[in-house]
Amino acid sequence: MAASLSCPCGDITQKIQLDPTTDHSHLQLCHCSNCRSTTGLLCASYYLMQHEPATLDGLQIYQESPHVSRLFCRTCGAHIFARLELNGRYLVASGVLGASDTPHVESIQHWKIQDTVDGGLSTFLPGWPSAETCALQAYCEDTSSSAGLNFNLRSNSNSNSNTNPQDTSLEQHIKLLRAQCHCGGIEFYITAPDVSSSEAWSPWPDLLVPYHSGSSDNPEDIKWWLRDGETKYLAGTCSCTSCRQGSGFPIQTWAFIPKSNILNADQSPLTFGRGTMRQYRSSPGVFREFCSCCGANVFWHNAERPSIVDVSVGLLKGDAARVEGWLEWATGRVSFAELAIQKDLIRMLEVGLRNYRNSPL
């Protein structure tokens, strides 16, 4: 099956062949700790290719383990390929294919759910086939959560396992949620909601970003990013074209955090561009940050709403993947579902979100 791919900045455009022996209508979502910390999302999905790419020009290669390397655009950070080091096979990220080339989704397989503790995004996609092994087993082999990834380093639990003395000292003074990409080049902290969280302002009344002149404004100054009695932050899912192409995957997951509640690793106020962080201007006044080493999606922010930052949930090192001690998930809709290419997948997600909202506690 022939397909075309492209990234948001246009530096990476290729024609490829998907593996003809694979049923691509069965989408495999991997929830392992490595997929989450290298992409910034709650899961990743790829299609097996028939041949290797025609060129790797413009791609940054990050070897995350002896088994797999990730390849992403150096300019915009979009994940494009993964390479299986044991056999040299390539896979293409499922979100970078053109609309006419993207396979329809008939069923979903979840893999490595145990790494999430709470099920991660699979909780919002129930009732479809799941498996602990899949055709991509070599791809995710030996990538389960480990002390080396520090997956449970920041937690709402009382356990201090896997923490170091410096982290314990910090927690004694302030409640912190740590965020870190796979390579460790980007690290920051999120503080619990406080007075400054309510001082932030948004020009629109909910998590949907206006993309046309008719978008509603926020005259009542609704603090929609604060939830549960202003003790948690809002998190949501997005399937817009920019998020899909910018990450390389069909479902982006964001937490909406006031900039005043995000600290650099040294506890100073957030500064964009520290460490391995690189910025890409996806449109006038709109910016995305990603790790220039491992490719993790990190932030989305814009000039219209400077005091609220979208943070990639897959980087958060809480006690479980959805970090529900800190976040309340939006279940009413998937943002920009009308722009999704894999509409079957997004319809499944919307049903799963509604079922989760209506399920008894």
C-alpha cells in the first residue's frame, strides 16, 4: 500500500510503502513508559513499512534502547519513523500519513497497559481487543517502566521509593509534580493550584483553541483550567491537524497549566528553551516546544493566551499515567474531532470518554 507522509514544517515529505502482509485496520496502541516519555503522549502507534525510507535527511535519530530508535523532524519535532534495531525494519508514525492514505480503524489493540498503572488512555478506549503481545513485540521489548526511567519519582502517594534526598527535601517545602522526557534533557516541575492559578486569564471560555474569527470570547473570565474545587488542573484530548502532524500521532493529550505553576528544574520560573528544548512556531504567535534529543512533545502556547501552557501529559511522572491526583479529564468531547482523519478511532474515544464520565465510582 503506497502512502505519502509529511510533517508540519514541510522539511520531511516522502512516499512510502506500508507492509502488505499486515492488517493496518487493527490499530495497535503502545502505552509503555518509553513510548510515553519519548513522544510526550499517553500512547504511540505505528504502521510497519515494506521498505526502508528513501532518505533520512532532516531527521534526528534517537536510539532509546538496543532494540529501537526513533526518528523525528529536526525542525518541528514531528515523530516520523521508528527503526527496529534487531532486524532493520522501519515503522511510520500513524499520524503523519495523508488523509487518503491513512487506514481506517476497525479495532484497537492495547499493549503494555501494565506500565501505566491506571490503564492510561486505554481506559477511554474500552471494549476493543487487547493483548499483552502483538506484532510489534520486538519494537517495545524491554521497554517496561523501570527505575532508570524514574516513572514513579513524583507521586501523590506516601511512598518515597525511587526518590533521592534532594527530591524528598523539595517535597517537604512544596507539593511538586515532576515532568521529564526520555533522555532527561528536559525537566520541569508543576506546583499545585494556588492564588496565581486564578490570576491567569484566557480569551476563550474553554479548552478549545479558537482557530477562526467567529470563536467565542470569555467575558465572564471563566477559569476553566481549574477543576475539583480549584485543586486540580484540566486535561483533555485533541485530534486537530496541528496536534496530529506535530506529534506524529492521532490523539494528543494535554494538561492545561498556568505558566506561574510551572518551574524549571532549579525551581526558578519557567523559561522556554532550557536544556535540549527547541521551539517551533507552527503559525503566527503559536509555538510548540519539543526535545531536540529524544523528540518528546513538551509544550503548546500562544500569544493570545500567554498565561496558560498546554503540557504533554506523557511527560508527567505521577503515580499513574493519567495522573488523576493532579488532573481532571475532560470527557464531554475530543477537541477538534471534526478535523480528525481517523474518524472511527475518534468516535471510539468519544464513546469511551462518555462511558468513563457516566461510570459509577
